[in-house]
Amino acid sequence: MCRGFRWAATGLAVMISATATAQNYPVKPVRVILASGAGGSVDGLTRLFARKLSDTLGQPYVVENRPGGGGIPGFTFVAKSPPDGHTLLAVGLTFTSSFGLRTGVAIDPIRDFAPISLLTRSPWLLLVNPSVPAKSVKELIALAKARPGVLNFSGGGLGAGTHLLAVWFFQAADIKAAYIPYASGGTAQSTIDTVAGRADATIVTYFSAKPFLSTGRLRALGISAAQPSKLLPEVPTIASQGVPEFETYTFNGFVGVAGTPTAVLNKLSTELAVIARTREIQDRIVDDAGEPVGSTPEAFRQFIQSEVTHWRRLAKQAGIKLD
């Protein structure tokens, strides 16, 4: 047999093997690791997608919460798992932001993971306690410039996504304000304290803010999307109020372990894209002022790369570093 024919035969065998792998996948229960605690919007969406995958692919997709350490322990567990599609990672903002903040992290969000699909995205709301004398983002910026360092924003612990969002807003709006971190209780507690007037402002999702908006205990000044939400048509975008570059979203997606067969990744991506467009998912996302996506692996890779670059640059400019 000539060498060229041997190479062709080997390539054909690899293609057949990959196709067979995708056809048979999954062959056992799949672990879906979520590097945050139970409860809340992200946990609920992850479990909904996992349940739908279980229904369509015939094996249980079991969600395991592994909170703590800025998500790094949970990310590391997945990165060191076999690359066969039977251990997946549910990711969001923390996945793209956390790596730029922590020293001595041995894993990399680009090198050690295989993107599968960007599933959903939802905008953030900039909210204030009604006692704050600002009815718009422009007025809040003017107030902050008149009283440098006096206004305070609440959010998750140092290094959390809401911390970085606040710092980004301070930089983009060219203001000086204080940040109150809630390492315990996170955005849920920070939102409650903003409602109570112990903090002036916060940046959270509509899902978190909804109970307080309807009763007037929080005032929404702006939304971080490109366009106003149909749920909040009276709330203009932050970008249209003097902070033109401030467009950003929280998101949900799935990644696998680097080296997972491409055929398996594509099979999962195709299934997840279909699930993302089901009525149940769309109704759930609308409740968070969000939208379904269901991207290809390559589109999700580009998104992750862009997000990681952005948050690393921001952390470096702001001098944010965590042990």
C-alpha cells in the first residue's frame, strides 16, 4: 500500500470514528457543572436546558453546583475532566471576567475549553433608590461629578461581574463613585440594600429588579442593551444617555473540555439551538428581558474571546487583582 493511500485510509477511519462517536453520544449520564450556587436566574436556566437535553438525547444531564473562588474551582474541575462530552460547563459572565482578575490560575478560558453554544443573553439595568435625585443616567452622572466619591453603587463581591460592570460604568462615564461589595448574599442582598436606601445605586438584571420596579421601590435609569426592552419601553439605553460604549449583557452558554470531538460539540450545539427556540425557553427568557441565541461553536468562541479581552483590559486599567 502506498503512503498516500495509507494516509487516506487513516483519515477515513478517523471520520468514521468521529461520526460513530456523535451518533452514540451520550453513552452515560452527563454532568453539567455550574460554578455558582443554586437558585436564581442562571441556575434556573441551566437546569431547564439540561432537562431538555435529557429529554432529547436520552441520558440524564445532571446539574452540579460548585460555587466559590470566583468560579475557578468549578472551571478547573471541568478543564481536567475527560474530553468526551460527558462533563460540560454552564458559563456566564463570571467565566469571561474571572480569569483576568486572579493570579496563579493554571487554566485558560480559551485554551482549555471547547465552546458549544451561546444560549441566551439578557441586558443589565442601572437602578437607583427613589431618594436619589436623578431621573436619568445623564442626571446621575451630573450628580456624581458634583459630589465626587459620595455616591455609592452596590453589587456582588470584589471581582464579581457586577463589580466589574460598576467599575466599567465609572470609567466610561468619567465619574468617581464608591463601590460596596457583597461577598455574602451577592446581588440579591445588594439589591435589597439599595431598596432600603443603604446604597444609592446598583446594576442588576430585570429578573432581580422586577419585584421592586413594579412597586416603585427602585427606579430604572437605563438599560445596557442596544435598544430599549419591550418590557420597559420607557427606560432608555445607557448608551443613548452619554455613555455610548456601554452596551453589555449577561449570558448563558455551554462549553466542553478542550479536545472533545468536533462531531459531539456540533451535535450538542444543534440540539441546544433547537431548545433555545422552544416556547418554554423563550417565555422564560422574556421574563428576564432577554432573548434566545443558540449560536454555533465558532460564533461562541469569538464571543468568549472578545469578552475575555474586554474584561482583562478593564481589570488591568482599574488595577483590580485578586489572589
